[in-house]
Amino acid sequence: MSKKIGEQSLLKYEKLYNWGRTLITSGVIQNEDKFPSENILQKKFGYSRQTVRTALNQLEAEGLIKRVKGSGTYVSYEGNLRNGERPRIGLILSYFSDYLFPRVYDGIDSVMKEAGYDIDVAVTKNRLNDEAIYLEGLLNGNVAGFIIEGTRSFFPNPNIRLYEEIRKRNIPTLFIHNHYSNQRFDSVEMSDARAAYKLTEILIQNGHRRIAGIFKYDDMQGIERYKGFVECLSDYGVKFDDDWIRWYSTKDMEEKLSKKGLLRMYRRTKDCTAMIVYNDEVAGYYMEFLEERGLHVPEDVSLVSFDDEELQQDARVKVLSVVHPKYNLGRITGKNLLRMMDDPDWQNKNYSYRFPVSINDGNSVKDIR
């Protein structure tokens, strides 16, 4: 590979390769499981067949997948089988973003491998029942520590008994991306409210007063980003209109971000000159929708977002976006967990970290003053 996962700029096939490699080596997709087909990957990532094939060829050359004629593609990696002699930590994710998960995981993994720890990965798909199952399983497996991305993190978590058991056993636990309002655990997160405030401020300073928003309501990131947005509008005396705010959740994302769903959003917000959206994935869907209607960013509407990714973006437009620390977030999370594991009084210390706001050099905002 010509570039490492931790670097900012990757070719499309490298992004797809890293995504597949991480899912396989972390154990999310296990040995002999079926791997997504070329057609599925084309639709999922919006890449050409040649790009997908190049990534799959790389995975196959490294022995991570095998193609079975007439049957499909399967994982052929046995290195994720548990080695009972090595200490382990449990990593629980609510769901993995195709473009965030590999680099965040690689940051955590690089730290843990250096310290001699294996990682047991579980993905809840944003289901609290699944979170309970994985927590119980990892507790029974005597893990040395937990890294957890909250499931439906905006809501108080119902798995109180299990989190009390973690504290009772004194197992160091650190949250990433979010935390639960009814659980007292430290976390490593972006400064989401502050980031949204900064993005909104940029729009206002460029003359925009009719600003719409698309936010996710079932995780803390979405609510914090909404909070920063409304606080900035208030500070600058800019009108807030409830009809200009559109909401979605993990459960109804496919429906709300379908062409019909985006059309409903557009009809409510078509008089707005600018929009702030939950992340670059949503920004990509909305830009594609606008293009099909003959509308363009930033000429017809300015757009700001979060994560600083290039997936599904028009080559001529770079969305003005808050930079997600990705690999560095994983590294800091891993290092802080190791410090907690060396500290018998970790429950009374503060191991939280908030990343300062960094915004890319996108060109998706038009000055209309």
C-alpha cells in the first residue's frame, strides 16, 4: 500500500481495501463468512467496477478473501481466531461508518497491539438488546477494558445493571464519539456543539439568514450539532424556523434519505440559501439530489457538514466540513484506556478528551452579501 490508513488522502480503491481489511482482521466479518459482491460494493460506495475489482484483488492477493466460482466471495482469514494467552479489550460499536470505522479502529488497534492486547469487536447495529448481549458476553470473557460507542446515545441507556457490573468489577471503560447521560464514564469525542456553531457562523458571515438543517436525533452527536446550530442563530439574531429543520434516525435513514424523502425535505427548505447537514454522507446524498434537479452547490445553495470526507462528492465541489480526527481519535482513546488500566483509582479521575474544532478548506459556501 502506498499510503497508511492514518493519512488524510487515499485513493478510492485504497479506501475500499482498508474498509474490507479492517472488517476482516477485526473479526466483524469472520472466516468463511460471505463477503459483499462487486455489485453490492459498487452500489454501497458509488465506485466503478474497476475500482471495486482493484480493491478486491488486493484483498485476495493478501489471502484475506477467496472467490468461489458460482458461489461468491468469502473471507479466508483465520488470524482473527482468539488467542487465549493474550489479554483482550472489548470494543463495542453502534454501527460502523464505511469511511470512519477503518481509520478509528486502526488507531485503537495500533496502540493496543504495541501494548500486547487483542481486541474483541462487536457491532450492535444501534440495537440496545444487542448491546446487552455483547456486554454480557465480554464480561463473561474477562476483558481487561472496554471501549464503547454508545447505542442510540441521545436516550438514557436501559442496560444499567450491566454498566453497574462494569464499575463493580472495576473494569476501565472509555466511550468514543458519545456517552450516555445516565452513565458516569469518561469519553473521547469531537467538540460537536462548538463545531456546529463555527459552521453556522461561517454561513452567517457570508450573508446567509435562511439556514436549513438536517440532523440525526437518536445519537448525541446529532443533538449536540443541533445545539451548536441554534445557539449560533440566537447569538447573531438570525431567525429560526422549525419547518427548515429535518430529522432522521438510524432506523428510518434509508427512507428519509431516499429520493422521495429528500424531495420532502427540499420542498420545506427550498427558500433557504444555505444548509448544515449531519455529516458528509448525508451531504453527498443531498448534493446528488440537487444535481438531478439542475441545482448546484454553492451557486444555488451553500452547504456545510461534518467529517471532511470525499465520498460521493462532486469533483468540482469540496464541502466545507469539520475535520473528524479518525485515526488520531483511535490513538488517543487507546492510550487513555491504557492509562486507566494502570490506574486503580480510574473511576475518580478524568480521562475524557475533546478535540479542538478544525475546518477544511472547502468551497461549498457562497458569499451572498
